Amino acid sequence: MLSWAITFLVIALIAGVVGLSGVAGTATNIAWILFVVFLIIFVFSFITGRRPPA
């Protein structure tokens, strides 16, 4: 999930440099959404924890 967010962030940066503002804005929004979802899943996994089976 984090790798997808970084990928879209890189696409947004490249599109911003080239001047494609619509593509850059869309890629930035997608990267932001994926990053937030990643953080939520990470915090949930950290709180619940994974314990080895008994």
C-alpha cells in the first residue's frame, strides 16, 4: 500500500514538473488517500498485534 502511495506521489511530482496540472492533482489525491489508508491499517495492526498461535 505504501509503495503505491509513493508511486503516485512520484507520478504527481513528474507531472507537476512537466506542467500537467490535472494529472498532478489527481495523482496527488490518490497518493494522499492511499497513504491515509496505509496509516489506518498500520495503526490497527500495531494496536491488535500478531501473536504466535499457542
